[in-house]
Amino acid sequence: MNAAQRYEIFQKLPSKQPTWVETATSLEDAMNRLKQLTHMFPADYFILDCENAQFIIPVQKASVDTLLAPTSAAT
């Protein structure tokens, strides 16, 4: 039996230690939640792909809008 895909969201503390925040069931949900968290609680965050045991989305508080925002033409 395969476990459901999980994406764990971590916050990097000033001590450089990662702290678990919450779990999402899809990468899209994890990225949306990461954007919300960064706006509410500015910090550096990471998403862990549990299936592959890899941190896949390092996000620094200064770059979250650039990374997660859809691209659009400026007018």
C-alpha cells in the first residue's frame, strides 16, 4: 500500500534550525500555504517532498512574491 503524497512545510529559525509548521497533500496546496504563511509571518520557509526526502522549495521571505506570483505583463 502506498502512502499518500505529503509535502511538509518548515520554517528556518534564526538559529538555522528548521522547524516543522504543517503538512499539505499536494505541492500546489503547500505553495499556496507557504505564500500565506510568508505574508502573515515573514520568515524563510522550505517545502519537503516526503516521497523523495528532498527539500524542493526553499523560499526566503524577500522572494516569496517573485517565486509564487504568476507572471503578468506590466503596463
